[in-house]
Amino acid sequence: MTAADPNEPGRAAQATVLSLAGITKSFGALRANDGIDLNVGRGEILALLGENGAGKTTLMNILFGHYVADEGTVSVAGPDGRLQPLEPGSPQAALDAGIGMVHQHFTLAENLSAFDNIVLGTEPVFSLRRRAAGPRRQLEELMQQSGLGVDLDRRVDSLSVGEKQRVEILKALYRRARILVLDEPTAVLTPPEADSLFETLKRLAADGLSVIFISHKLHEVLAVSDRIAVLRGGRKAGEMPTAGADRRSIAELMVGRDVPAPARAARMLGEPVLELDSVSVHGSDRSRTLLGVSLTVHAGEIVGIAGVSGNGQAALAGLAAGLMTPAEGSMRLAGHAVANHAPAAFARAGVARIPEDRHHDGVVGSMTIAENLIVERLEDPAIQRAGFLDFAGIRRNAEQAIEAYDVRCPGPQAQARLLSGGNIQKLILARVLDRDPKLVLANQPTRGLDLGAQADVHRRLLEAAEGGAGVLLISEDLDELTAVSDRLVVIHNGELTEAGPAEGADRTRIGLMMAGHDETERPAA
Amino acid sequence: MIRFEPRENISRLNSAGMRVAAGLLALVLAAIPIAAAGAPVFEAYGLMLKGAFGSVFAFSEMLTRATPLIFTGLAAAIAFRARLWNIGLEGQLYAGALAAVAVGTGAVSGPPGLMVPLVLIAGAMAGALVMLGPTLLKVRFGADEVVTTLLLNFVVILFVQMMLEGTFKDPMGMGWPQSEPIVDEAAFPKLVERMRLHAGLLMALAAALILHVVIARTTFGFRIRAAGENDAAARYAGIPVTATLIKVGLISGALAGIAGVSEVAGLKGYLTADLSPGFGYAGIVVAMLAGLSPLGSVVSAIFIATIFVGADSMSRALGVSSYLADLIVAMALLCVLIASFLARYRIRRIVRHPTEPAPGASVGNS
């Protein structure tokens, strides 16, 4: 074991509270973790940086007792400050040792109040009377200390995403977490909300809480952490103090090679391919509602829709995918008024549709790659004759697509569910972009993908635009939007606001617009 | 502790072999109650096999019993492929039988070349019509078709009983609640002299073959599979999921209806309220044993018919209850369900000890 004795006084006089030593974990042939050493000091914010598949989640699952490591030990400081080995494979032991986890997808009961969610599971099971006063006092104290303000009596489903996250953190703190693990905590937050989370984390760390902050976003990691550990391919690729760390060298450590920014070529704007004129959609909830929006996407143009999730993106994407029908207003595709709001008609009209949830809406997991590639074009004479599938044609089509889009797979007959997220996205890109689309709808096209796969998606979108397609790019990642799009439009509460050219856009101003603070004029509703 | 890991690939051969093994395992397990009933196990199984394959007559009886099971098995297989849980096969079977009696007992007359297709079409339409309601309720309002189809069974069967006591009652039936006999022109031809085996078997085999081709090789079958496996993705890709489900419901109901026609026009010659000893429910078992494969449904229908016909002769010779047949069939279904789970997942034993590392991960927790 190469790690220094963790019980020795560590750097900067921080006592080590958590020590992972030589953690190795294999799934079949895959080494998800390979001899990882990691120490966290008291009051330290450690950023765990790495692409998807680098082993971050596996490592945290071992820490939390969901997995048992093949080799290596996890030690946590006990009450006396001495490191003691943690019982492997027991989430209860991890909880008892003061490890708290905030998952990317919240684990809250939506129909209970914030208070109930926090105390859930900490109360005695066999007690007829509820003693709520004590816990409430304790929680209010905790909120005061940490600066995490939440209305305890509100039902969780009425809270904003940022508030729900605060409930999750409070839940961990209430259970006396001394080590808090946050898995991609900013994925759902607006930039101002993320900044406020960072402030909170820093304050909590100053009070002695140790934080492990999992992310693949460099600028966040630089903003909040004290130390950065980079994982790549299951190994620790590097570790450094944040102060003085260089953005570019960290990115290289993460990816293992230089990541070029997508190259933009000058493009000529053509005719409008998508025109929305005062379109309203009355959906079942806020994310499915649009209020009199107008938007034009021209051929050769990439329009980025910036916004926090749940502000009407689902309605906008549903309109462009042919899944939703406008209640008011008119919609034109490539100059023609839309007669038939149906997915099949939109696919035929040349709309390439990349769904937000690629596993749920993008592929039929139990069908083969070859079958998933033809699912939008069953009328095509190249793949069927008189209703009978032409298996040779289907196979040929699949082999070409796999080759052209570099889908890593055992072969055309492999089930789509066996592919990684990045390769599923490549499959979808191959399916929709290979037919010279007029309009491309890309809804969160890189969510959950690693940097390499992200770059690939961006390149494909830029190529489509160069080929004369208009691209509607809906994303919550401002970096992605500014890197790829020509023009930004902010979506908030079902309304669209022009935000000007993407190049050189002011992040703060756009962040404020995403949060609903709009200093530009807005027509009276 | 034991954990289950999903397997990457399941070959079709493996899956078929697993099903056969599960069927044999059910027979081994059923030896316990047979022995408990005081019968010699090997002799019992020998008699069972003889009862189904021992003579031309036994064989033809077994195939006669398999015929309606193939039809209802196919009806379940195609519906379940589209995740349309048609539990109403029994009612659709009776509706088909009633329609066959309505047009085939003299209300219309013509040559056999006309009458046989006519009773088939009438029965198919009646079965399809019974299934249309639940399908529409499902696609329109999201009503659970398990409930609606199941309950419709009782409605249809009671309606059939009412008709047999009234409108359709045979005046020459000496007061028994049975229909008038099917006219000779509408009756299915027999396949073997002096045996009960009839042309319904050939129709069932043809239906299995056609359904196999439709599901595996046509765009319509592609749509059924896509809509059944992931309706959200199918809808997103522009597959008309609702229309596909309605068509599947109609086909499923029609096949169950034809099962009823085949029993009336091929075997019994008239309709009684005890026409079917649960062929509709057994069809679900047939389809599940076959992994929803149309050709496999033929094999599993023969397996189940063998057990039922064989158990009859076993019970006659040894005096054990013929209910053992139901037991064996139920056990076969359980064995196949467990086996198909094991085919999809690998079992790993986890040894929990700090110094002894253990492999394995839990399902859905990666």
C-alpha cells in the first residue's frame, strides 16, 4: 500500500476523517476502480472529477456500502479522531459513521412536507405519539447555523429544485453527517442557485464538515473545492490543490488527451425552417406550458434555448418533435403550415428529433441496433417490400450507420440496451441525421455523456448546420450553449426571450434571465 | 447473501432449452404428489405417455385437445407481445362459439365451401368485438385491460347461458340448455376416419405459421414488438402505437373466437355452456410456456394437451385424481417463470467478510 499512514497529521494540519486505501473493484472484465487511494480532511472540500465511466460512482457506492470492494479498505475517523475500518457492504454502517449522500436524483417523498422528509426514518417505529417539537427545534437551529433556509411545512412537490436540494442536505446534516457526498449537485440548478450552493458548502466546511463534490464541470470544481482528485478509467489520474490548478491541464488529466473546442465554420443563414408565431401550449404542468412564444430558426443556424429545466422546454421540444399540438398560434416547418402534429409526419417532413431521455424515448432496449436504426422509416423501400422486412437491407443500413457514426458495439444484432449512453446517442444521431434533415431538434443531447462523446455530438450538430439544417438546441448547460450555438434564447416560465449572439454572451446576464430577472423589455402578459 | 446480476445476452437456443428443462422439472416435481397419492410414479408417467401417444386414437385425441389450446395460445401470445394483457380469451371463445351457432344452425344455408368460412368469420368477428371494448378503453382512458377483459368473461358466459335457455335453445334438446346442432355444411371435415380429429388442427397450425411470419418478418410485426417493448420510444419514433394496439386486440379476440368456432363446428356440433374446460385461461399458460412465440405455442399446447389427456387415462387406470394434470401444468408454468428469470440473471453468492472480498453487484444499482 503506497498511501501514507492516514493517522499522521495531514497537510495543512487537517485531521483526516476519511481514508480510502487501495480500493479495487471489478465487474467481470471491467476494472471500475483500480487501486484508488483518497484521503479527506476535516473541513475540506474535495472535488472528485472524472468523465462518465471513470469510476466516481463505483467509488462512492463502495464508500456508502452499496458495493463491496474486491481489495482495499475504507476507514472513517471515530469520535476520538482515530481512523477505524468501516464494515464493507453495509449502508447502515456508513450512515452510522457519519457519511451522508445527496444523490443527483433526489430521494424525497414528494407528497410529504419538508419536515417529514427530513425526520423520516429517524423516529421510533413503535411510538403512538409523534414528538415533533424537539426535532423541529433542532432543525431550526441547524438551518440557522448552516444558512440552509427551507419552509419546513411546505410539501416537497411545491418546492423548487434548489429548495429540494437544500432539504436533501439538511436531511444528511440532521443525521449528523460529518462527511457529505454530493453527486453532480449543480446539474439541476441555475447559475445563481449553484453559486448559493457553493457559498453554503464553504460555510459548512468552515464549520468542520467534510465534503466530497462529484462533478465533471471544471469551472465549478475550481470555484468551490480545496483539492481536486481526478479519476480516469478507474485509476486516480492526479490530485492537486485547487489553488493554482490549471484548467487545461485538469481537462487533459480527465480525458487523457487534449480536448479541442468545437470548430465553427462560417455559415450562411437560409430560409426559416421552423417558425413559431405566438404559440401557446396548455400542458399538464409548468414544463409543458408555453405562453404565446414566437421563435424562428433558419437553415444553417443553431439556436440555443437556455433555461432551468421545467420552464417549458418539454412543451417546446414536444412541439418540434410533433408530440404536442399548439393550442393557439401558428407553426410552420420549412415554410409550410403544419397540418398534422404527429411524430411520423414530422420525421417525414425532415425533422431530426433527438429526445431528452434517450433510454426511455430514444431506443427500444430489447430490440437490436439494426432494428432501432430503422424504427422511424418503416415505409422506406430500402428496408421493406410490401410490408415484409428486407433483412439484408436492414443489415446493410446498420453496418453503414455503425461505421459512419462510430457506434461501439458487438454488431448490428446486439441489443440496444447493452450500449453505453454515448453509444446510444450515436445510434440516435445516426438514425436521425443520416437523412439530410431540414430541422434538428436536440433536447439535452449531451446530458450524462462524457467529454469525448459530448464533443462528438457537438461536431455532428455543427456538421448538420453546415449541411443546411436549422438546429434547435435545448440545454441546461450554458457552456455547451455558448460553445455550439449562434444565437441564444432564454426560456423561463413558458416564455422565450431573445438573448443575442452566443459568442461572447454575458453569463451573468443570461443566468439572471434564466432565473426570471429580466432587465430587457418584455411585452405585458 | 444472494444477488442477481443481469446477463448480457440470451441465445434463442438457450431460452428454448431452458423451457424444455423447466417442463421436465415440473414432471419430476409432480412425482411427489403422485407418489403421495399412492401410485407408482414410473407406471403413472408411462400410462400418461401411453394415453397421449400410445395409439393412433390416443394421439388423435391429444391433438384434438391441443387444437383449441393452440388458438387461445396464439391469441394470448400476440396480445402479450404488445403488452396488451388479454385475460378475456375464455369469454371471446364463447362469443365466437355463439356466433358460429347463430349463423351455422340453419339461419343461413349454402355449400360447405361457403358455410365453413362463414362460421369462421362470424366467430372471429364476435371474438374481436368482445376484445375491442377493453382495448378502446385502454388506449382512450387508460383503463386496465386485465380487469376489463377478465370481468367480461363472466358477462359473456352468462349471456351465452341466457341465450342457451332462450333464443338459441334447441327445441329437440329434451330441455337441456344446448343449441341446435350445426348444419352438416358448416361442420369442419374430419381428418381421420372414425376419429374426432378435425380440420381445426390444420387451421390452428396455419394460424401459428402466419402469426410467426407476421411478427418476425413484417413491418406490422415490427410495430407490435416496438410498441410492446417500449411504447414511449415507439411513439416518439412515429409508430402508431394506438392503432397497433387496436389491431392486436382485434386479432387476439378473433383467434380466441375461432377457438370457440373450432370446438363447436369441429368437435361438439352444438353449443353448451360447458363447451370449454378453461381453454381461454390455459391459452395464457400455453403462450407463457412458449415465451410468446407462435411456433412455440404449438409445442406447448401439445405438451399441455398431453398432460390433460394422459392424466385422464392415468387416473382411470390407477385411481388417482385427474386434477393432478392441473397441478403439473401449474408447476410447469412456475418452473418456466423461474427458469426464464434465471436465464436473464446470473446468481451470485456474496460472502460478507471484511478480509474476504466478494464479487457481485446488485441488480439496478449500478
